[in-house]
Amino acid sequence: MIENILGSKTKIKILQFILKNEEFSIKQLSNTTNVDLSICIKDINDFISSKFVVKNNNQYLVNKNNEHYDSIFNLFFKENTIKFGLSSRRKKELQKMMPVLLEHKSAVIVMHHNADPDSLGSAVALSRGLANLGIKTDILAPAGISKQSANILKTYPYPILTKIEKTYPIYIVIDVCSTEQIGNLDIPKESKLFIIDHHKKGNLYDTAFAKITDMESHSTAKLVYQILMELKINVTKEISFFLLCGLVADTAFFKIADKHDFEITVQLLDTNKLEDIFSILWVPEDVSSRIAKVKAFKRLDAYKLGDLILVFSRTGSFESQIALTLVRSACNIAIVFNTKNDDIRISARMRHDLKGKLDLVQILKPIEKLINGSAGGHDMAASANGKNPKCVRDAKSVLIKELETKLKCKSKALN
């Protein structure tokens, strides 16, 4: 969508106008931008078809829930984002959150299953920060934490709940946006739901009272840092430590970091050493992980799609690590199924050279009903979780057809 906009001077003018105005008419748009009325009608219809603009009677307004909104807004209004700060849109969401938090002074921060360093680091940093405002928060890991996260807690121990016996007035779901990823936790209707996340929008997004999200960010830790800065909360050595763990881990030890990640890292390193963070995050691979990989390699189903190699496999654990190992070896796309009892977890990974050509979240979306669950994550690293473990064969067929459509070629089995 962005590339189509940049190729049209009139669309750029129109976008700059509609992003600044909550509601507008075609006549108002034409008069203000000096763009011919017929061209305005044509371009607005294009935006409506891509669901970036919605019509309400004779008025039009921008759809802020559109998946491209954040990137387009930042493209035209970067000056509205102060260094290390939240964008004006995210500030408004924070302004919705804070009165509710200050009123109740109690909340639970919910992490995703097998919570990684970004999830844990963001949760603890936010919890410590809110404590400075007199807001007490518990942290819940409904499906446990990863080995890396367990290692982090050896340096700064922090109580992590695995179940809760009471309800909270506020649920802050962090680094995740789907119910399946939080163990189908029941969030009471009378409670307020907040989301802080950098993944693609999941099934919790539309039910949230407020959400601070940025799919362009490499980590949720970056968003939490920006929140703390906006609230003028002192970032202590402990808070810096947890934020650094999240930022370093989710940028793959800076392999995919951008300028903003490095700028924030420099600020956080005033009280911590990077080599200490690296040492804590490095966890030697145990024998059970290596055995799971060997078994998964024996179960491979491989396909050729044009010049690309797609592989499927099955495992009882470590599905994300196995998928990552596969794309680092011979294949371009790896999809690994983990079925247990009444659950199915799917991890998908692809090589970096496919970025911009495929979106793995969109590839997994068509199997959501089949697995009785939802998909989410990033374009190059996605996952899906559901309640129908007997659908693996059908899910594979759907995924192959989806990839054939996207890549415009037929698959050929290599087994």
C-alpha cells in the first residue's frame, strides 16, 4: 500500500490532510488540498477499498485500526515523535490508561506462554515503574517462562505467578495480543483490558479499552521504555537491566536493530554492562532440545516452490527453535507443528531475503478456523495456537495452497 501512495502526488496530499482531520467531506478535502474533486473521489474510493478510510453518511474518517496506519502515520509525521518518546497517537492511549490505573491502583500484567526475555523484561520494568506511582501489579505467566527468562530472574528475582485466584480491575496483556497465547485466560467483562505489544493485531485487540502497539518496533521493551519516559518515571538500574534483556533478545543480539534501538540501549547502559546482559541471555542448549531437533529432522516433509524450499515437521516441544534451525540450514520457509492433548501450536519462520515478499502471519490466518484458534507474530516469525490437534494434515494442505497462491507457483514434493 505504501509504495502505491508514494508514487502518487495527489494521494500524498490527500493522506496528509486526512491524517490531520478526524472527519471530513470530499468537498472540504478538495478545497483544502487543491486537488480536483473527481480525483479526490477516485483516491478516497481507493482508500476505502483498502480499508484505510471508512465512510459514515456523507463524512469520511481514517481507520486507525488498519494494519498500515502506524507505518503511514510515522512516514508523514515523524516530527510528532520526540526522541525516545511515544507518538501522539500512543500518548492518547496512555492518557486513557493512566486515570484508570491511578483510580484502582491495582492490576495484573499477563505474559504469553513460555514468556521470553522481551515479555518478562517488559512486564517487570513496567511493574517496577508503576510502583513508583503507587500502583501495585502482579505478573502472571499462565504457561510458564523460558529458560532465558529463568536465567534473568537469577540476577534480579521477581515473583511470577502461574495462576491467579482472584479477579483484577485491570488486565495488562504485554508482548502478546491473542487469547490462545495467554492460555485462554478468562478476562472478566467488567475488567479493563490494556494491550502493550509490537506484534500484529490479534483477537484481543478490538476488545481492549486502550492499546499501545507498534508493529514496526523490534521489541515491546522499547515501548515500555517510552511509556516510562512519558510518565517521567526514574529508570533505575534494575529497570534498565530488564529492558536491556528484552531489547537485546528481541533484536537477536542487535542483528536486526535499528537506530532507535541503539539510541535507547546507550541510555540504558549508564547503569548496566552489555557484556553482562549477553552472558545472562546465553543459555547452553540442553540435550532434550537437541534430541527434539534430531527427531524433527527425521519427520521432515519438503517441497519445492519455484526456487524456494518449504519444509514441515512435527515435534513435542521446542517448535520455534526447530523452525529457526531449519531456516538457518537448507530451507527458506519452515513450519513446525506441536500437538499435545487438546492443543496445537504452530511455529513458522522464513529467511530474511523473503521479507517484503511474504507475511507469515497472513499465511497462517486461513487455518485459524481449522485449528480453532488464532495466528499472530511478525512477518518473518509467526505462530498459531488452537484447540484442534487432529487437523495437521488439512492445515498443511491449506498452507501449501496459500503459499502457492502468494508465490504464484506450484509446489513439488521432495520426499
